Amino acid sequence: AASNQHTPRASYERVPRMAQPVEVKVEVVNPQVVAPQVATQVNVKCPNCAAIVQAPKDYTGKLTCGSCHRPFEILPVAGVVKKGPKLEPVNGEWQTGTYSCSKDCGICCCVGIVPCGALYHLWNVGRDAWDSPPTTGGLFCPMCLYSYICSEWFPLCTLICCPDLFCCCFLGNTLARFRHKYGLPKLPEGESRCSADGPYCNADCYQMSCPTTCCCTLCLLARQSKYARENNVPTSKVPFTPWARKHTANTMAMY
């Protein structure tokens, strides 16, 4: 009986093996998907075959016509002006005085002794003075000849209608251009004698027309122009405004 008795055995349950963790990528779908905005199309006429071609609004560049299969270009619309950098005048100073002829005796002797020496330096100084916006240096010679003809043949009409073209005033205008280009102040000789700022009487006109200062002033301008070329003196980019445009409504006075 004892042998017939079975010893109870422990029952072992088979435990399943733990599975390795698996990385699962979850893709989140946004249900509120905004459709891309479609660019506004405009109709453009092909310049080759006059066919209508659709192009995006405000598009500039090359397109190919679907009818003639020839390329053409859409240029930007004119009239959009972009502001450039602000122009500031320069501030300069005279290197010598009006009667400082001993600073450069060569220029003084050339102006006072050599035949046509004064015309040579006047030509150089005039081209330097007129080589500034809105004019160029090549405009000085024809304007000088024009001033001489008007002053000799029609002096009364020139004084009344366009005083800036009269011989003395034209030379004063050249001095004013030279001062404006290099930011130079008025000369004390002319300013002390004539402090007015008019077409017939101003400091620059007196400085270039008075017999006691005209030749020495020309020598001064020649010395100052030589110094500016040798030392790369900065010049003003602000356009010069003549007296005729500054005080009158004459928009054609560009000389």
C-alpha cells in the first residue's frame, strides 16, 4: 500500500520567455493640413506670336511661349525708385591765401609773364571746377566760348536775361563751382567787399573780376587744384545748384 502511494510531484508551469522590446515608430498625422497657397496667375501676351501665356503675379524673368515655343523675358516694372545713400557735402580748406604767390612761383610766373599762360591755367581750373555733378569738365570750354560771344555781342540782353553767362559772372560761377566741389569757404577779399549773394553782385564774381584780385585768385585756384590732384582730396557728390536755379524758377539753368 505504501508502494502504491504516489508521492505528489511538484507541478512546474512553463513560463514563456520575455520578448525583447521592439522600437515602434509612431507617425503622427495632423488632420488639419493646410493646402499650399497657389500663386495668382496673370495673363501675359507673348511678344513673338501675341498668344496669351499665364505667369505668376509679379514674376520677372524668362518664359517660354506654349504656342510658338520661343522664349521671351518679363522685365520689372519701371517707376520703382530706390533711395540711394544720402550725399553729404565735404568740408575743405584753402591751402594758401590769395596773395601767397611765393608758395608756387612757377604758376605765378606762368600766369603773369608767359603768353597764354593765364588761359592755360584757366582752362585747367575750369575743367576741374566743372567736373562735378551734374556737369562734366568737357562742358567748360563751349560754355566759356558761349559766355564770351554773349558778353561781346549781346551784353545788355545777357545781363538782363541770363546774368550768369556774362563774362565776369561766368568766372564767378566757375569759382563757386570750384568751392562747392572741394567744400571751400568764400575768400575773404571778395566777401569783405561784397557780402551780397545776387546775380550781379556776389563775393565770387567780385573775386574773379576785380583787377587787384583776379590774377592772384587764378593762381590760387591753380595751386589748390594741383594740391587736390597730388593728395587725392575728396570731392563733393552733391549736385551744384547755380544761382539762377536757386533763386528763380528757371529749370533750364543747368550751366
